[in-house]
Amino acid sequence: MNFLDCVRTRKQPSAPAQQVHSTCALVHLGEAAYRAGGVLEFDPESETITNYSDANRFLTKEYREPWSL
């Protein structure tokens, strides 16, 4: 609700976007480690998995046209 209120009013959200991104990233990394079947090393600067490059595919998805990232 806070996000939608901020879109409507242009006020700042209760949590900064970078903080929310970092929090969600932990959940995604946990799922990637589970799906890869082991411990993953993550580089926060490049936001990539360094010890198992194939697991980087778990950090994104295939987008349908015309959407892209």
C-alpha cells in the first residue's frame, strides 16, 4: 500500500528502493542455491554468481516480446 500511495502522492516510500532490492536478492539467491544444489558465491558489485556460472540463469528470466530488461 505504501508503494501505491507514493505513486499517487509522489512522496518517498518507507523503504529505499536499494534496500528493498537487497532484501529481495537474498531470497532469490537462496532459491538459486537450492536449485543449483550447493553453496553459491555471489559478487554484489556485478550481481553475479562467481563459482557456478550456470546458476546465473536462475537470477533472471526470459522475457516475452516486446518486453526486455
